[in-house]
Amino acid sequence: MFKIQTLNKISSKGLELLDRESYEVASEMLHPDAILVRSAEMHKMEFAPSLRAIARAGAGVNNIPIEACSEKGVVVFNTPGANANGVKELVLAGLLLSSRRIVAGLAWAKSLIGKGDAVGKLVEQEKSKFEGPEIKGKRLGVIGLGAIGVKVANDALALGMEVTGYDPIISVEAAWELSHNVKRSLSLDNLLAKSDYITLHVPLNDKTKSLLNREKFALMKKGARLLNFARGGLVNNQDLIAALRDGTVGVYVTDFPDEELLKEEAVIGFPHLGASTPEAEDNCAIMAARQLRNYLENGNIKNAVNFPDCEMEPSGRTRLIIGNRNIPTMVGQITTILAEHKINIADMLNKSRHDLAFNIIDIDNEINDAVIEALRKINGVIMARVV
């Protein structure tokens, strides 16, 4: 029986996939095989030697110590795309809010409480203060064409916008989903210079931190609207504030506000609502649970952030999985040990990603602890177990 520890409230739709005959699920667990988590901070956690995998019911994994997990052979999964529709809908709302001064208008309308019969007349007199342009016919630049970016681009087209996308590493899956009417920008600078509205949909890492800064703001159309429902660190706040105050950026809509930004009149801050829908929570939990099951039961990896995707159909044979550093001679050393113990390989799959590699090996023989121990002693092997 596999033991699964939950660090947050996980949707019952996902937990239902972990049947009671094969899984024990609890928030308190001494020796878990896997952890299901949403936003709980894990950087200071001590991981039990039994831990094999962590599944984040969501896309971001900043709360998980990825490098430490990799060193221990713990596979970390996330659920890209599971909350895409929820985020997309909020981005579309942000587009409209950035144009039509709806937020300011709502606040002003509330201030009329107590004016009695004069409310109607005051509304007609002052409504021009809150006018704003329509989005139809305007140009939207989508930076990042993953699951969310593609949905935003396609729906913006349906709303009558001209859409340009920029993503130098767009996946085959995303390309299939993207409308052929979305124009391609060959450079970020070109997209910034030509867009009336700009929306960010890229991950936060060392390469994308402060992706939009003073240099990039200088390229934008005067008064461009900027939306950020990806990660706060993608935008340099000090440079953004300067761009807001000189009118370079007309409005900034973000799901990641801080006090400094909220002081600016042209900032519309949402309280991190991107995936805050019951549907998104259900979808993330279901996807996370399925990925955990597939790994624990079959040794397959799908949507890991530290190990390569590596999937092979179950054959009914004994299955051995091995994680190792991506260095020369590893496969040769592994197969040599199996041959020395007269173990025949029926099928094998080896995949690598950056510094790590993963092997799925189906064998005809039974395998004993001595073989597993010999494999673990190979310099560079991080984990080895029989599924």
C-alpha cells in the first residue's frame, strides 16, 4: 500500500482516484511514499527516506526545493494547463478592466450612496470621466504560448482583436492548439513596439526575472496596457512605476500586487485569483493524482519539473526504474550489472533532461535486493527501485 501525505486541502475529485485498497491518504504521515501539495512551503521540510515523489496541484513550484529533491531522487510533478481556463478567463476580464475604467467607475458609483434622487442626474453628468476604448480591432501581444497563452490568444481573436504571439520554444502540442490567425513575432522587442495590449504567460526563472524593465518599457507604444497573470517577478517594479507615471504604460493589471504597486492609481491588483475556481482546483488535483499513480504504479514520468518525461506501456514484466546524473557510460554500467546477475532486458527506455536522466527497464527475471544495491552504488545513480 502506498502512503500519500497531503499538505493542503486537496480536492476530493483528485483524492477519489487514490483508491483505499492501494493508497492510504492523510495529512499527518511519518513515512510517506509521496506528497500532494498546493501552496504549502516545503523548503524547510525534512523529507523521509521513503519519499519518492511530490505532486504540486498547480503549475508553480516555487514552494518546493527542486534541487534538494533531485539530489534525493524525488520526482517533482506539477500540473501545467489544468488551471488554464480559469486563468484565461481572468486575463480576458483584465483586458476589459484595463480599457473601460470599470474599476474607477464602480468606486465612484458607490460614492453616490446618500444622494437620493440626484443619483441619476449625477451619473449622466460624470460618466464621461470613465470612458475608455474598446478592445476590438486593437493589437494584443501574447508573450509565452503555453497552455494559458494559447487559450488567451485564441479567445482574444474571437473578441475581434489582432493577436501576435512570441515564444521561441513553443511546444508541438501548443502549436497544434494555436489558431493559424495568430501572427508570429520573431522578437520580443518587435512585439512590444507594436502592441496596444501586452499579456505575460512565461515561467519565472533566472532568464525571465525582470523580463520587462526600463529598456523594454522604452520600446512600448505610449499608453500600452500591460497584464501579468504569470508571476510578479517578471516585471521590474521600480521601472514599471516610472513607466506608469510618465504614461508609457497606461494601465498595469496584475494578479501579484504588493503595497508599492497598489499605491499607483493606474494599477489594478487582483488577489492572486488566477486559479481560484472550483473547476481549476478539481482539474489540478485530478491531474496530480493521476501523475502520482502512474509513477508509483508504473514508473512512468509525465509533467515532472526535474526529471525528463519518460513513459513506457506496462508489459506485465518486472519493471526497474533508475534515476541518474546525465553523464557518459551510465547506461553501460547499468546493463553490465544486470548482465552479471544474468538478468535479461526485455525492453528499455532512457531519457535525459539537462543534468538528469531516467531509465525504465522491463526484465524477464525476478530481481533481488543485492542487484538493486549494486545499481545504487554506481557513481551517478540517484535512485533505483522495482515498481
